[in-house]
Amino acid sequence: MSEHLSADMAAEFWASQRGVSVEQVGIAPTVVGSWDLGTVRSLAGTVRAVSSPSWWWGPRFPLYNGEIGGKKVSFVNLPLGAPATVMVMEELIACGTRVFLGLGLTGSIQPEAPVGTCFIPTSCIREEGTSPHYLSSDEGIRPAQRLVRALEKARVKKGLVAYTGPLWTTDAPYREMVTTIENYRLRDILGVDMETSAMYALGVYRNVEVCNFLVVSDELWRDWRPAVDRPELAEALKKAEEVVLEAVATLRT
């Protein structure tokens, strides 16, 4: 069954509105995305990537094109939440992206994973509404194992603590009930975010490689303890940037 409106159609339309072809937008086969503009700018600055004037979501959600070790890489600021993230990813795929690494934040529900710890989600509990449009079963929602291995090796090299395991994705962060958090904590669910399960479902459905590297920004196993503007979170985010760039550098296209 074909889609009435496809991402290919949308990408061609929006590119034409900028007076260019899809190819001229210059999006790389490998994309690193983050929901934090400062992180995207920092990543782009590290490799001297330049802003794409033809990217139709800019300047609100800018995209930068650069290289790592002679390999073309794009860096994109993503809108928050599963539906908007997946919509942008669909358009990136239509523009030629085949590898996608997400660098974001997560709430931890495990006491052994405080602020600054990192997660590599390897499976998901989905409580968002986007992924069922791509996969019918939670069992199929998984990252690309090649990317998991690359991130694992990179985080060891950079000396950053990271856990692999299941993550809970929800559309309703203000409905994360105490009983649900406790239930998932006992089931060894690492934490919670708003995008991962949908991103992984998209990756499996579209046959592209997707994996997220998430930094714990707040603790939820007790009274809420956010860490915005705290030095340990800023330090962990900078280390996480190094991990993701290292992982990209080691990937073979």
C-alpha cells in the first residue's frame, strides 16, 4: 500500500521552494541529531561544519554539513517529541541519510545511574503514538547493532560510564506516574525519554541504521531532581559529544 503523501514528495517540494534540488541541500549519509541547539552547534563547531542555507527547517532547526576523517557528516537540531522527530528523520532519509545517531537527554529511574550517566537504549517500552504506524510489536523495536558496538567502544575509549538496556518512551512526561516508575525500575528499565522507540521503529521499517546515546539529565526514582545548568551535566554532555564523534569516525560506510 503506497503512501498518499511521502517524505520523498515533501523533500522535493521543500527543496524546490528554496530553489534547489534535494541533492543540492547536501545532507550526508551519516547524520548526528540532537534536541539541544547548543549541542548541535558545539558538534558542528568541533568539526568546522557549515550551516546549510537550503535546509527548509532552518534557521529554527538548523542543519550543518561537515566532514570527519574525510567522511561527510551532517548535524541537525531536532524538534522535541516522537512525531516531529520522526517527520524530520523521514525527510532526511528521503535526502539520502542511511545512518542516524541521536545525542539527547533522559530521565533516570535507576539509583545506580545518577545525573551524568549515559544510556545506549537497546530495546524499548513504547508509550508514544508514532511507532505503531511503523511496527506493530514492541519486540521489533531495536537499534542498529553496528552503531551500538561503535558507541560502546567509543565511550570506553573516552572513559564515560554508559549502560545498555531497555528504555521507556512516552508522549506524556507529566503523566509519568509514581507507580509506573516504580514498576519499571523493578523491571530494570533504565530511564525515560520522548523519542527513542519511535526512532528505532522508523529505522527498522525504512532499513536505515539508528541508535541513540542519551545523557541522564534528571533523576526520577525519588523526588524529581533536575540537573539543568549543573556542572556535572555540562561535563557529561561534552564527553558524550566526544563519544559520538569518535563513533562516527570509526564507522565504515
